[in-house]
Amino acid sequence: MTPPLVEFQHVSFAYDEQPVLSDVSLTVARGQVVAIMGGSGSGKTTLLKLIGGQVRADAGRVCVDGEEVGTLSESQLYSMRRKLGMLFQFGALFTDLSVFDNVAFPLRERTDLPETMIRDLVLMKLQAVGLRGVVNLMPSELSGGMARRVALARAIALDPRVMLYDEPFTGLDPISLATTGKLIRELNDALGTASIVVTHDVAESLAIVDYIYFLSEGVIVAQGTPDEVRASSHPFVRQFINAEPDGPLPFHKPAPPYAQDLGLEVARG
């Protein structure tokens, strides 16, 4: 058994006095695609920030490729980040750079490769996502799905060991969504990376991932393979995958009695 590429060991984190994660433990091995699911504000994006060292755990350990992120110096942290690829929610392409220059950007910033080799690598990454034919276009000339695929080509430009996806399916039409999911799976397998997908898209995730963690109020409340999730009787899992408006995640947030808030007197029997 090889050690996991990403590991959380009893991790807790809070913004000031506001708890975000509490005693979270999870692992992602090489070759795995793992989904992190949960409602808005459950701590999913904070997990990605802890992996990248943007924030540091208050308790527990976050390890990436055997390095404990919380103990790294600034220079060590930048070196560790070379192992990470990131696909942002809406792609985050540089609007004033062409498709070619967007994908070439990390290669120019982080390597001393000659332009001839950078050109070959850019074309290779665009070929992998099916978009070598748009190499000279600007981001404004791309559809939303195409822009997301160009951003994916940029994210894998340096052949990262760990890929992070923050809501990669948001705003995509069904065809683009299915294409993006297929690429996430195929590129993970081809590159031998570990992929972490923060997402709300249940159907697409169950089709491509190996394992799922469900977060609620900063705590892992359920986990399992896609088959285990589909067969689960856990109330939170059933509510989430069936898109039920009420359940363990209540429709109404805790509040004083409605009549009391309205200043009405309640008749006593």
C-alpha cells in the first residue's frame, strides 16, 4: 500500500471564533477521484484552502504527498504547490490572454523551458481536452463549456500530482457537464494523480468518482463508494442525493417562535 497523496488527520479549523471544520479525517490515494459533498457553508472549500496552505489547521494534520502543510515555510509551501493543479469554479481564465497564452502561463512562470517546448506542451494539453482547434482564440470567444476545458488544460500543464476541482460543473449545459466529468476521470487515470472534487452535482459525481465524503456543519457525517451511497439509508445522504428541501438540513433555521417574533400573544389553554 502506498501512502495517500492527501491526508487529513483529525483536522479542526475556525475563522476567528466561527468553527468551520471539526475533527475531519479523510484520505485520497493516487489514482482516486474523491468527491466532497455538502450544503453551502459546510466547509468544503475550506478543505481545498487547507490543502493549498492558504489557511492552516488549528488542530490536526494536513499532509500532501507526505509533507505536513502546516509546518512548511513560505518557500517550502510554494514548492509544494507545484504539485497541485486547480480548476476554479468558473475557470478563471485571464481575459486579456489568448487560449495559448493561458495554458502556457504556468509553464512560463514555473519552468525555464524554451518556447518551442512550451508550444508543444500547450498543444498537447489542449489536444487532451479536445480544444487544440481554439488555440488562437480569446476567452471571450469561447462558450462556457469550452472555457472550462481550457482552464482544465491550464491546470494540468505541469502534470500535477494532486488535482483540486472547486464546483467544476457549475453553470454548464448537460453536454458540457458530461464532457467535463469524462475529462476529470480520464485525465486522472492518464496522469495517475489524486483528484478531489468539491461539488453539488450528485448524478455526475456518482458516475465518475471512487469515493464520497459528505460534510455537514464542518463534520463528516457519511462516506462511501458510489454504490454504498446509492444504497445508503443515512438521513443526510438520502436528503442530499434526492434533493429533499427538508430533513437533517432543515428548511427553517433555528429561531424563536414565529408568534413571539411578531410580538403576538399566544392564547394559553
